[in-house]
Amino acid sequence: MLEKLFHLREHGTNLKTELLAGLTTFAAMSYVLVVNPNILQAGGMPVAGLITVTALSAAAGTFLMAFLTNYPVALAPGMGLNAFFSYTVCLGLGVSWEAALGMTFWNGILFLLLSVTGVRTKIANAIPHNLKIGVQCGIGLFIAFLGLRNGGIIVAQPATFVTIGDLSSGPALMVLFGIALTVILVIKKIPGAILLSIVIVTVIGFFVPAGEGNFVTPLPEKFMGLPESMANTFFQFDLMYPIRHFSESWTIIFAMLFVNMFDTIGTLIGVSRRAGLVDENGQLPKMGSALTADAAATVVGSCLGTSTVTSYIESAAGVESGGRTGLTAVVVGLCFLLALFFTPLLVIIPPNATAPALVMVGIFMMEAIRHVDFGDLREFAPTVVTLLVMPLAFSISEGIAVGFIVYVAIMAGTGSYKKISPLTYVLALVFLIRYVFDLK
């Protein structure tokens, strides 16, 4: 049955290899079970049940990818996209989490339509390469900044906006240790390095005082239990919000669509090349089906109660372990379902233990900067502006908007206007009009 479904021999793999690859991918990305609820909670979502929502949405998306494409790619609520959901949309713009889920749903529907019709790939090809890199790196800086802030390494300061935290405190020292440990484990290619770091720092927290007789990591009430109910978020989205508030919603939905689009395409191309799944022209044969699975996962995730679900670059860990088919993804999905019964252990993990994971994810995303042409200031400058604005403005969408405007202005001003695609002109003009007329 497995051979018929996943064509193992055709892809030069076997059951044992796919099983180990799936376990490796899950170990590499399972931090999402802890980090995603923490980020969504910051946006006002009720914390009860968010681990269940995260696990179920990850499992659903991963199963969709496995059976629609037979690719060893796993999905889960995206890092960066969840930060955009909580910190930009909910906290920054004052939008309720129910309304934000509604926008996530419509983003998924639009995403699905673009994927099915093939328009999504055409849009991706029309966006300048350097802006794609700027967006990815900017999100990486944003996520790393959130990790440092959540861990108390960076704190608010009225005169300088931000400053260094109290590094003499035990909780802050835990974060610094966790960052160094995570990087060391990744360099040594330890499977599940991020997860292992979270576990080690969490254990250390049992012995680090947090004030008032408490410790950074509280003792669990029990080790296993039934999954928490997700009644607080299940189908609790406000689908009519984007219609009632169209002028302020369209930019948010576009930002979700834009970020998810390039995050997914970049992940699929990167993982598929490592797995040898591309054809002789370097194209991914089932790209349309993969994008459809990704879009459908976002729709399902919004119904359950989470931000955009997307393909995970950590899937490359399983590919490097020999995973070549959708069976690897099926194993990952089953692991997410099994994790539901260990929620009591997951909820005690403190922000000090997940902060290093956010910093590490940011570092991974920053690796794309090496693909920028540093010798061409026309290419390099807009990239830098984009990646700087995102963390400093605390907004992914503002970084995208400013990056487009600066790119078009520089290219047109230096006589390279013919290199700009019509779609890029249109997007830059739309963003400019939004700022000039203060269309928030």
C-alpha cells in the first residue's frame, strides 16, 4: 500500500529511511508547538487550546502536502506570519483577533484561487529578486528581535527606544546560554537542535529563581493528558470584517498573501532541489499542487484558530536524512497528532526557553542575504531598507511597502526603469498613494 501511494522504490528510498526522515523533520520544527501559542497569545488570543490548534493545523497541512504532491514537505503556522498577525495587526492596528482570523481566511481563499489558476507563480516571477530577499531577511530580523525582547535581552527605553536588559539576572543569562547552545548544536548538525535547546533551557529553568519564591520553569501538574479543547477559537473568525472595513483590511490581506507567497515558493524550491525533485529545467513538476496544498492549509488553519499555515524550511532536515516522498510528511503529521497528548509538559516551557529558538529562526532566514549583489547599489539599497524597516517599524507590511517604493524610485532615477515590471510599478504606486493620503 505504501509503495503504491508514495512510490518509494522509484525515489530510491524505503520505509525505514522515510520514518527516520519524518522524525528528524518533526524534531527540527516541533518548537512551533510552543512558540506559535506564545506569539498568538500576545495578540489577545485565549491561550487555552492554542497548542491543540497548532498541532492540528500542522498535521492537516502536512497531510494535504503529502497526498496532493508526494513531497517530503511539512507545514505549520508560519513564524513571522504569526508575528505579523499578533504584533502588527492585533496590537499595532488594534484589530481584534477574531477579525484577524477572518482576514487570514480570506487570504487563504485568495491564495487558493491564485494557486489553482496559476496566477500566483506569475506574480512571484514579476517581483524583483532583491526585494524577495529583503522581505525574507527582514522577517528574520523581526523574529530575532522578538526573541531578544521576549527573553529580556532587549527592553524598552524612552530616550533610545530600546536598550540592553538586565544581563545580571538569571532569566536573561538563560537566554544568552540558550542562543549559544542552539547555534552550537546546529553547527554540529545535531538532529532537532532547536527542540533540544528548548528542552535543556527549560530544565535549567527549574533551578533559576524568578522572584517571589517562584522559578522560571514551573513544575508540571501532570506529564500526559487529553488534548485541550479549542472551543475558544474554533470557527470564531469574523468573516465580514474585511467587507465592513475594506480600506484598512486590503493592505493587511495583501501583506499576508505576499509574505506567505514568497516564503512558500522559496521553501518549496529549496527543499525540492535538495531532494532532487526538480526536472531538467530546474522546475518543480507539481508546484501548482504544492501551492494549492499550502493555500488550503491556511484556510483550514484559520477555521481552527491560527494564523497563516505555510511550508517549513525545516523540511530540509528530513530531506538531508534521506526523505524523498510524502511518507516523510505523513510521519511528521502523525507526530504532531501524538504531541497533543503531552500538552501538560509543553505549557510549562517559559519564554526564556523559546526566545533562543526565535533568534535561531531569524538567523536561518538571514542566510539569504548572501544572494544579494553587493556590488550593485541599485539592488542592495532597497534590500537593506526593506530588512531594516520591518523590525524598526515593528511591522512586516510597512517594510514591504517602503521597500517597493524605494526600489522603484532608485531604478527609475538611475535610468533602469525598463527593468521594472508593470506589476512592480503598480504595487509601488498603490503603496505610495496609501502613505500620501494616509489610508491606514
